[in-house]
Amino acid sequence: MTFGQKRRKVGAVIALAFLCLILISLPVLAILFKIELAATPEWLHFKEFLLKDTVYNTVYLIVFSLLFSAVLGVLAAVSVALFDFPLKRFFKWFFYMPLAIPPYIAAYVFAGMTGYTGVIQRTLRTYEIPFKPEHLDLMNLRGAVLIYAITLFPYVYGPVRAFLEYHAGGMIEVSRVHGHSPVKIFLKVILPLVRLPMVGGLTLIMMEILGDYGVVRYFNIRTVSSAIFSSWFGSGTTAVALRLSFYMMLLIVVFQGFESFNRSRRRYHMSGQQPRLLEPIPLKGMLRYGVTLGLLIVSLVVFLIPVGQMAVWSVKSYSLVRLDQLFQIIYNTLFYSILASLIILAINLLIVQVRRWQFDQRGKLMDQVVQMGYAIPGAIIAIGAMVIFVGLDKWLYPVYVLFNPESKRLILSTSTVLLVYAFVVRYMAAGYNSVHSGFSKIGIKYSEAASTLGKGRFYSLVKVELPMVKTSLISGFLLTFIDILKELPLTLLLRPYNFNTLASRAYEYANDERIMEASVPALMIVSLSVAALLIFAGIHQKKYKRTQEEVKP
Amino acid sequence: MNLSIEQLNFQYKNSRERIFEKFALSVQEGQILAILGKSGSGKSTLLRIIAGLEENAEGIIRIGDKLVQSRNIFVPVEKRKVGFVFQDYALFPFMTVSQNIAFGMKVKDKRKLESLFSLVQLEGLEKRYPHELSGGQQQRTALARALAGEPDLLLMDEPFSNLDSTLVMDLREDLKTIIKSQRMTTLLVTHDPEDASALADRTLML
């Protein structure tokens, strides 16, 4: 009898987890079902006049931004992980900070600084230094590449640095023992070794660029993402938007498939080995200060200068910003970011439990479904979610009329429920990896030990396992929170009338060429993200120190 | 090559306790020395100091006629010409067995590579990746890679610790045969006295 009851309980948990997985995948399925590959007039028009430029710009941005981010991210990671030099500990965590600046905000700031009235041109004119204004013009493809690279390179820097610190110690020591030169070690050992974390980071950057709307809209560059927006807002038809969304999804799948095929049987880390932490090599002489100076210049460009400029503009324009609205906007931003992050954390916990207890070996499909949303640009998720919610409203309309005979036809699809749902679908993966890897590390042995003492799985989860994976859960929550805080395309497409977040308000001000006012909400986004990143960095520094203690020879 | 160590002092940067104080050691050419001791006694650290992987040590170290460490001299690890088999083998997971071993050579020499395959009995496994090998095969790959650079001195840190006990008995014999055939001066760190008695000409207790 007891056994039967237990089975039913487990069955309900699995059913709930699968229901969540289905809800998460609905927007993508909606796009796949709605896609029309026939030659509609809208598509033919787009193909004839706009497709070539759209594809060229998108490919240009992706190729050069990935290249630039990889160089910046890998060089910063290698310098910090492999060597000892002044300010190294500061740089180690500081290079995460650019993640606090959304690319569209960096675009407004740098464009403002380099524009005719910006600080750079004014200074050059004051000191009568000859220059050509077009050389400083950033509002083009090259400028967008720069913006993407300096704001997104931490996606490469973080995983590459962590991989080198935790897994490359032995291999770099072996290379040194064999007498190879630093250049050979870099090319033959370090670069191939960091391929996996580097490609992981570059994939995230590619998704961010494909999904970005703020930078390309402000710089007036036609890309696939901006084409989805303009066909959605402009013509009101979904044919072109859906078709482009489909091609974009295909591009991401092909990229991941190509990388996986290219890796073949190679591995980049031997499983089951205790990490051997890398012993940094002290740099000597001028090189020591050269590296510090180089990284200081990078820090100035990627964070300190743009944030300093935002601070100056904020002080100048603070009186022009309506405070009552600003507080409401801060409340909206925090409330919906925290709410969606908590829902994501709860669903991730549920799915990870079902995966580890029921589908340990066959759970890869579950991972892919959870991560699918992250691989799909916000605009596409928005369209998919809208299709679902409009359908749901149609279906529920008789119920609405029961409560209010004069009810509107669209209730759910014009509410913040739709926005929260879209946030959850889009950012599930941001926290999933932290939760999944936290539970993978502890395995099921603690729960099994508790069960031999007569405790149930739920009891041991709450009393034993959750305290052990606490830092992974907090990390997952923080990463999700930062992503949603900065989110723009979903909010722009799905927000109810008169609803604003800090991101959408910054976008509106900047779009009206009120860059100074835009810097007030922008600086708030950056400050909140920095606070979350500092907590994240603190957690990881503690973990690094603990590992250092554990693996001391 | 002979190895000699005199007046060696060492302590870790963040520790107050000295691991070695006026430590001395001499190993004759072709000899296998087993270093035994409790964990934390400095066995692995001694190998790392000899290899040049720890820079804080003071004292005099000679490998053959070459002075590699003294008050004014510190020959960096890249130039000491030692072979090192790490406890976890540190094989490059993205390279095949053949590429791993060739990595140890200054210039890739196909004939020498084949003789190393035959020496460590890895023929037929050249194109496999490390994760596709058994523990014993991984250990022999690491040994072949260490020998590929024709080192003056071979250092082995707990080479059997990752292997199961039935395999270890066979591997001890194989390893001794290979090292003796190369007449290689070898320092072997182990926590197991049986490893020492089966392999070593001399034993040092730390």
C-alpha cells in the first residue's frame, strides 16, 4: 500500500516536470507549425530587396565579433590564469563586469562619446588636434563589432579562465617539463585545450548577437533580428518574421552540429580526475608591468570609461527624469526579474530532480529542451509566445464572458503574465547549468545514505542536499536575474501598454536621442548587475579557495 | 646521469612549516630510488623541486655535471631535461596516443616513435585518444612521452595510484624492465612499500 502511494507521488512529480518541459517548448513548436515555406508576397518582396543586405550584415557582425571576442577573452583569461603580476586578483574578477553593461547601452554611450558633441570630438577640437570625424564614427558595422566584443567577451573569458585554473595545471606543467617554448605551449596545448569552453562562450555570444535588437536598431543596421522586428511591427504580418526565425534556429543547430562533428572523438578533459590547480608563473622585469598596463587599458575601455561617462550624464540630467515614474520602473524591473528568476529556479529544481532520479543516462533530451530557449533570439520567443497566448485567449474567451459580459477578447496576451512566461522560456538555461552541475557533483549517495536512515527523498533533498548545493542555486539565480534585468527585445514586443522596465525606458530615451536621460536607467541596470556579479564573484572566489585547500600537495 | 642535492630548504609560500631543512640526497647513474613516506611528508614536492616546478627552494641541485640550482642559479623547468610522469599522467585528452608521445620530442622522429611504441607495448593503439585506453595503457603512454625527450633523469609521482591492484603487479615488472633497458636514473614516489621493494635499487624514507 505504502509502495503504491509512493509510486503515485513519483508519477505526479514526473508528470509535472514533463508539463513544464512542454510549456517551455510551446513557443518553438508554435513557430514550427506556423512556418510557411511557400513564396508569399511578403517573402518575395523581402527576398528581392532586403535579404542580401540582411544576410551580409548578420554574417559580418557574427564573424568579426566572435573573432574579436575570442582574442580578447582568451588573452585576458590566459594572462590572469597562467601568470602572476601586479593587480592580477583585481583583473580576475573585474573582467566579468562588462556583462553588467547590456550591448545596447554600450552602443548609446560610445556613440554619444564619439559623436560631434561627444567628449572625444570636443576635446580634439579644443586642442586643435586634426582628425577626420568619419574615423570616429561608430554607428556602422565596425562599431557594432566593437560594441559586441567589449561587452560580450566575458562569455569567453569566464569559462576559459576557470577551465585553465581547474583542469590545465598538469598539462601545462608537462609541456614545460618537455622544454617547449611559451609560444609553442600556447599554440599546441592551451588553444586546443580551451577549445570547448571557448566555443561554448562563442556560441552564447553568437546567440546574443543574433537576438540583439538594441544595437542594430540604434546603429540602423539591417540584420535578421531587426528584420524580424520590422516585419512584425511594420507590415503586421508574421510570414517573413516566422520564416527568418526558422532560418535562424537552423543556423544555430548547424553551428552546434558542425562543432560537435569537428570535435569527433577528441576530449578536452579527463573525467574522474581530481583537479590539479594551475600554479601561476610569476612574470619578471618589464613584462610584469607591461601586462598590468595592457589589462588596465582594456579595463578602462570595456567598463570604466563607459560607466564613468554614464555617471557624468546621469548627474547632468537627473533633474529631467520624472522620479515617480522612475521608482515605478525600478519596481517593475526588480519585481518581474526576481519573479521570473524564482520561477525558473523552481522549475529547474523540479526538472533536475526528475532527471537525476529517473533519466540519469537518457536525460540529454531534457537538457536540450531546457536549453532551447536560450538558443533562440528573444524576438522569436516573443512571436511564439504571442501565438500561444492569443490562441489561449480565444479558447478562454467564453470563460471571460461568464465573469464579465463586456470582457475584452485578449486578456492574458495583453498582461504581464505573457511577459513572465516569455522570460521563463527564454532564460531557463541561464540557471539550469548551475543547478544541474551542482546536483551532478554531489550525486545521489547522500540521499541514499539518508534513505537507509529512514528518511524520504523530499526530506533528504530539503535537509541534506539543498544546503550542499546552495551556492550553485544562488549562482543560477543570479545569472538568470542579470540576464532578465538587461533583457530588451521580449519586453519591447510583449509589454502591456504603458508598462516599462529600466531597459525599455533606456531604449526609449536613447531612441529619442535623449542620451543623457537614457543614462539614468542605464546606470541603474549596470549598478544592479554589478551588485549581482559581485555576489557571484564572491561565491566563486570562496569555491576556488576551498579547492585550493583540498588539492594542496 | 647522477643526481645530487645539498642543503635543500623549502617551505610553501603560505605556510610557516619547513618541509625540507638542510636536506641532502645523492643518486647514482642508472639507479632507481624509491621515495616512501606519509602523505604531507614532501615526497611529491621533492620531485617538483628537482624538476624546477617549485621556485622557492634554496640549496644546490646537480643533474649530471650540470648545476641546475644554487644561490645564484635557477635553471627553469623547460631547460632541465627531466622526464616527469605525473600521478594523474596529465595526458593531453585532445591528442591521440601517438601525438601525446611525439609531443615529448624536440623534432618528430617517426622511427624513434615506433621504437617507443614497441618499448611500452602500445603498438596498434597509436590513433586512440587517452580516454579510450585502460589505466595501464595510459600509464605506459605517459612513460613513453616522458622518455621521448631523452631526459637525463626520470621522475615518477605515484605512477600506480590510479590503477587496480591486479594490474599493478604486472605493471611493476614491465616498468622495471623498460627503465633498466634505458639505463635511466629514476626517482619514484610511492606510498606502497611493495612498489619500492619490487622496483627500486634503493629506498628513501621521508
